[in-house]
Amino acid sequence: MEFKQWWNFRTNQSLWSRFFLAKYCQRSHPILKKWDTGQSQAWKNLTVNRKEAGQYIHWRLHSGEISFRWDNWLGTSPLANQTNGGGKPATPLLLYENLEHKKPVKWSFCLWRALRNKLPTDDRVVSFGQPTVTRCVCCVRPQGESIDHIFSKGHFARIVWKKFSGIAGPHTDDLSLRQLLIKWWLMKANNAVHKLLLDTTPVIICWNHWKNKCGAKYGNMSSSITRVLFAIHSDILPLLKTSYPQIQWPPNWIDIYILAENVKHITTTTQVEWVKPEAQFVKVNCDGSALTNPGKIIAGVIVRDHHSQFIHTITSPFGTGTNNLAETNAATIGVNWCIENGFTRIHLEVDLTILVHWVSNSSKPPWNIQMQLQQLQHLCQQCEEIRCAHTFRKANCPADSLSKLSHDLPRLNHFNSMLDLPSHIRCQIILDQMCTPSFRNSRNANIIGGNPMCGISIFDAHSIGIPPMYQ
Ligand SMILES: [Zn+2]
């Protein structure tokens, strides 16, 4: 009974619910409001089971009536439950997630502040009119302290960058922080591991420069290159070990870099082909494409029978959206056309694996395509029989080409005859009829590591030529 009351209270705009809202929830959300002594028994009964009842209330998106933070519009739990006390996401967007101490947010935030000149350096303090002696704490011969001095142009900073840029390639002397980062980030990566290293090393170096500066200025540590190099190394190594645990990572920077540059992704080749549907079924091949993600989205659909004969094609632009939305819309117009034309036994093939899971409810779709997906599921329920399966893009060539073709078309187009289609799509349809196989090369996440060169340890300050005053 209390469950139903809570449901009515949250979902109905009755006089009774408005009264309770006005009396008890003027300044806080009903989910948060606690029962206090002296408040009515009816309100107490309402709040007793609200947590359990709330799990079964799902909110319809786009209605404009839900609370972004407190209502369960995600389907899993309210957004507020997925954050910790300070309002920060419990799983922040990290450069990588599995490292302890959640350092990367600090790294990125520190660099972001440095790039926007928002760090409390001496030159900034001076700019506020405060009489301050600007004198860096990093170098042996102190100079004026500024962002560029601490992070890139100072004597101390240059030595550190040189240690890491030497093998990586970019010449970093006399560059501002911004130019230096651009140089690192514009370097061409040979593989995913190399890219990770090129992307994150400058961030880690900057973070450790800042730590060194703060330690020397506000703590009781002296500026030390050996310590900074060790700290940078201690940050890079766990990052690589967490991201690529299958590789034996060597203990020093030069070997790490050479290894990362030379690892190879394993490429597998698979034979794939379009297979005609069973008797009584039509096969609907769909594909959606987005010029950018999100961007202008287009859908292509081709319908063929169990003799591999062409029945119909549709191409349609759908405004702007994500790639997922393009794929969902493509499937929707395909199934919709079949139902309208009396084909109720459908074998739907899409090249987005996750869409198959979304249609079968085995996975939760992103909130922004939930409405479109509900429409597709509703159409699926109208079919006598529907099978939704994944196919590789190489076995879905006509639909793929159709979705790209419609980038030039202003509106939805139907093609009832193969002769109306461009020659390359006609050719792909004929190849499918002849069961001509294609070969799919996939570069998977697995990598083969090379043998690292044996090199000196980064901790051996003498052998890498750190000036004695900084050791
Ligand atoms: Zn300095």
C-alpha cells in the first residue's frame, strides 16, 4: 500500500501529492527529505519504503519533469548515488582507471591550470599588485618564476625534458609549455602503446615538475632531478603495466620507449560472406554512418529474399547524431518498411554488435537513443518472427555503401529496382548473390612485444649525466 502511495505521490499531479510537496518538500527533493518528529503519520508512512519503491520507478526521458540528479532516469539508480559526497563522479574520467590514488585527474587538472596560467606562480602573484620577489626554487641559479620557467624553459625543466625527449625525438629547448606539448602530441605513433606513452609522458613530466616546485617551496625538500626522474618513471611504469600487463616492461626509460615503439598488434584474417536467409524470411541488412561522431547521420537499408533476390533499398539522412543513433534508425526504417509491405518474417543484420544486445534487452542502451530503440523494439514485436544478428562490415557491403551514398542526398530515397542503384552497389549485390567471400583483417588489442635492449637504469644519475648540483 505504501509502495503504491509513493508511486502516486511521485508520478501523479493530484491535489494530495501537491499538498505533500508543498508542505514537506519545498526546499529539498522528496528522496532526501527526512521525517521529523511532529510531522504527520501519513508522511512518515510514505517515506518508509521510498528507497525500495524508487527502484521500480523509471522516468520517461524528454518529459521535462524529472530531476537530473535525484530521479532514476538512468534505470540503474539516481545519478546522485553514483557520486561520492563531494559531488565528484565516483569513477572519474581518467587517463586510465585502474591505478591507485586516482592520480591522473590531478595530473590533467594541473596541466590544464598550467596551460591557462591559473597556477599560483610568482609572476601571477605580482600581477595582482602584491609586492613579491619572483625567484624560482627549482634551479641552482634562481630566475624569475613563471609557468614556462617551471614547466619548460627553466634550466631544471630543460634537463628533465631532455632525458625524455632524447630518445623520443622532439627538440624541446626554448619552447613554451604549449609548444612543447604540441610537439609531443603531434608525433606520429606507431601503435596504441606508443600513442599512450606519447600522450601521457608530457602530462606526467609536468605534474612532477609542479610537485618538485611545491615540495621545494612549501615543504622541506630541496629541488632534485634524481627524485623527479625517479617519480616520473614511477608514474609511467604502473601506467604501462596496468594497460598492457602482458608485456614485460623493462626498468628504464630508453628501453621502455624502444619497446613501446616496436610492439606490433596481432592481425587476424577471417573469411566472411553474406548468407541468404531461410525460406519464408527476408534479410534486412542495415548500416548507419556518421561523418563525425556525433555529426551528420545517414542510414542505408537493403532487403533481399531467400533466393538472394533484390527486393528494395532505402537510403535516408537523419540530421545529426551519433553513430549508434544512425545504426538504430537504419534498423528501424528497414523493419518498418518490411512490416508495411507484408514481410513479417525478418532476419535483421546489423554491423553494430551492441545494437543486437540492446534489441534483445541483454544490455542497457545509452539514454540518448532509448526512445529510438523503444520504437525499434515495438516494431520487432509486430513481426511474426524476427531474428536480429550481427554481421561483419565486409559481409554487409551494399548497406555500408548505401549509407555512404546518402551523404549527398537531401531526403529519404526508395529504390525498387537494382538498375536505379549506382554500379558499384549493383556489383556488391551480385557478388553477394554468388556467395563471394570477403576477407576481414582485424587488428585486435593483443600485441606482440619485441625484446627490449639492455640499457642503463634511469636511477643511475651518474651514467645519464645529471649535473652533480641536481643529484
Ligand atoms: Zn628554476
